[in-house]
Amino acid sequence: MDIKNIIITCVIGAVSGWIASLIMNSKGGLIRNIIMGIVGGFVGSWALGLLGFVESGLLGTIITSVVGACIVIFIGRLIFK
């Protein structure tokens, strides 16, 4: 993975994590949003893959990451209640 891909992944993660934090009414900074978006990408790909959905393009990647980040935030709230 070169530096370009790392930067793109961080930007997509930040945007996805920020959107998920707005949807879930969660507070956090830039680093937390990046982490939530990146982890959300893995979780979203897995969860939506089970349902037969396949991400395509930048918008599909962001939507998948947002869905996954929302799942991660929800599970985090259950665990750390």
C-alpha cells in the first residue's frame, strides 16, 4: 500500500466516521472519526456482504463504511453502557 492509498483510506474513513457520528448522535474528534470509518468499512463490508450487497465506487465505499461505523457505535454503546 503506497502513501496515496493510505491518505485516501484516511479521508474516506474520516468522512464516513463523521457521517456516522451525525446519524448516531455520537461525539468524537477527527482521529476517532477516522478510526470509526476504517473499522466501519470492514464491518460494513462483512455485514452487507452477508446480505448480498457489493460496494461499487467511492459512494458505495462511503455508504458501506457509514453503515459499518453505525453498527460499531451501536455495539460500543451496548458494551460501554
